[in-house]
Amino acid sequence: AEFIGTFLLILLGNGVVANVVLKDTKGHDGGWIVISLGWGLGVFVGVAVAGPVSGAHINPAVTLGLAIAGIFSWRQVLPFILAQMAGAATGAFTVWLFYRHHFNRTADAGAQLGCFSTAPAIRKPLSNFISELIGTFVLIFVILYIAEPSLSMGEEQANIGLGTLGALPVALLVTAIGLSLGGTTGYAINPARDLGPRIMHSLLPMEHKGSSDWSYSLIPVLGPFAGAVVAAALYLLHGLLIG
């Protein structure tokens, strides 16, 4: 379920980026609102499919945040993250397969890379890291509070994640983050969303392909993980203060 949910997220999320930035597509130059809405709806689809089975984390930062908060088993963290990474890489491959002729018509190497992974609008590593941290903090912190009623259920309840919220609220949350906080780094807010597709970019044959920008690649991985840790820590602290 995590593999399929993340696959669908990346297929539709990176797909909308490709539709907007690649040459001669029907959606060319559609703009940031189209991209943000496309990503939000990609989350909707991934959550709707994976939610009933796995809770639809579809994001290693969500998996980590829930584990730190004590509402997801640490034994499941690595299997979930591996499934998410594989799903993200497969989704990116499918976007390339779908838009391959448009990739080959697009001479802008940066636009091609943008259909796989994120890049900063202004390259300032510390600022870019903080942007990813804050964006992911908002994602995880809101998820933890909306998902809170599940905490009252017994130990048998395993499917805790985005799926416990319902697909639509999560889609709206991710759309809001994209519209409000996505302008600095492209809001990865998901290590698998960036790293899996970046790996595929480095492997796939494309005309005019440039660098996969590995010098930036740690920021959209470590920033979201840091945001998840901060969100979970504040959630636990709040629980202690009111408990």
C-alpha cells in the first residue's frame, strides 16, 4: 500500500510539474497554482488508495514523526520508508515514460530536473534547510493533531497516518503548504519524493539532460526529517503539559 500510494503521489505530482514546465505540452506555463493543486490532488489519490491498508504515510517524514510521537511502531519504520522510496522512484520513471517526447524537446536542463526533484529559487543552504524544516513541521504537526482521536484506540489499531484524516483534508493541507511555503525550495516536505526521483533522473536517458544536483540533495531529505522531529517533540511536550 505504501509503495502504490507513493507511486500515485509522484506520478501525479511530478506529472503536473512536467505538464507545466516541459515544451509543447497542453499545460505548458500553467503556473504555480496548477502545480500546487496538482500536488494536493496527487496526495488525495495516494491517501485514498493506501489509507485503508497502511494509513497512507506515503512520506518517510510522516512515518518518522508518528513513530517519535509514539503512535506508530518503530519496527515498521524501515519497511515503510523502503516501500515509499521504491514507489517514488517508480512513479518518477513512469512520468519520464509518459512525457519522454516532451523531455527530449525541452532544452532547459533545469526544467527537466524540476520534473523529478526540487531545487531552490535562491541557493542558500541554511535558509533552504529551514524552509524544508518549517514546511514539513506544518505538515506533521497538523497531521498529529487531526489524527489525535486515533490515540484513544487500543494497541491493535495499526493504520495510523494520513489515511486516518481522510484524503480531502490532507490534500487541502498539502495544497496550502505549496501555495504559502513552496516558493523558496519547491516544498519537497518528503524525503522519498525528492531522493527517489533524483536517483531516477541520474539514471534515465534524456536529451539535454544536465546534472542531478547531488550537492543539494541532502537538504530535501534532512530538512523534512528535522521538521518531523520538531513537530513530534512539540506534540509530546504539549501532551505532557496538559496531561
